[in-house]
Amino acid sequence: MIALVISGLALTLIFSIGNRASSSGFSLGRRVLSLSDRQIEALSFRALIEALVVPSGLDTPTTGLGLRRLGPENLVGSPDRISGSAVLARDTLCADAGPLAHLELQIRQVGGRWQLVCLTPLQPETVLMTLGQKPAKFAYSQDGNIWTDTIDIRPGPTDPKSYDSRYRARTYYIRLSNADLTMLLIERTTTGRPRPPALTVETM
């Protein structure tokens, strides 16, 4: 009788340990998946910002076919949106690799939570990231130190008589963050020849 009681207690202990281990395993799995999702979202955001075309001093303003060559859009940014032409080096949650005549990222509040939404002419709007309950915004900088809330970069030289304004590369840092900086992403985009789309090689 005593042996049966001891055996029963031992089995109860084993099942209890097994249940706790199983619960811990599922919890760890959920955290890993959540982390992977956030990393994919962050990588997509960085790829999209990097792909934005910063109009150079050599670009001709877009005036329509038959008049002048079709140049890139103005790169326009505000605290809650940024838009311009883009050349994606790899597939993202928003669009496949290749050129985009228009790419727009918007920060929206939906149901008390903030989201980063991507819009392109090729597919319906896509929720790129869930930013949480704290307000988020874009900011812009040429040197990474002084930040502004808006940009409007147009094709062509800022000063037709200035060599630098025509031939010098234009580089901008774009920051996505919330008020207390618990969420902070910074990526750079610049003028120059776009890199070709990256090839994805799958291994068995």
C-alpha cells in the first residue's frame, strides 16, 4: 500500500514537472516567434528607407513624357508620412525587389494602437509594423545630429551656379521613433546609382 502511495506521488510530481516544462517551452517559442516577427518588420523598414531615391542635382524634374525625361519624384517627408520613388534591392513585406514609381509610408492610429502602413501602386496598403500604444513619428537629418520634422528634396541643383549643388551626393538619415525612444529605428538613404536587386539563393 505504501509503495502504491509513493508511486502515485512520484507520478504526480513527474506530470507536474512535465506540464511546467511544456508551458515554459511554449512560452519560449512564442517569444522567439514574436522576436522574429519584429526583426522581419525592422529589416523591411530599413530596406524600404534605403531604397528611397534621393533626387540629385543631376536629375531633371518630372514634367511628363515628351517634354523631359521622367525623373524621380520629390522625396517628401513629414512627422507622419514619407513618400518618393524607390528601387528595392530585395523583396519586402511591402513590395517585391525592383523599381517603384511611388512608395509611401504612413503612421496611423487604429483602435488605440499605432501602425506603420506602406502604400504602392502595385498592391493594396500593407501594415508593415505595429508600433504600440505610444505615438510615433518620423524625423530627418543630413548628419545624424540635427533632426527636423520635414523634408522636401527636389530634383535638380539647389543653386544652378554651384558645382557642389549639382554633383555632390545628397544623404539623409530617416528616424522612426516613439516619444520615450523605447522604439527607435534609423536608416540612411542617398543619391547615386541604385544597387541591383539582390538574388536569393536557396540551399537544401
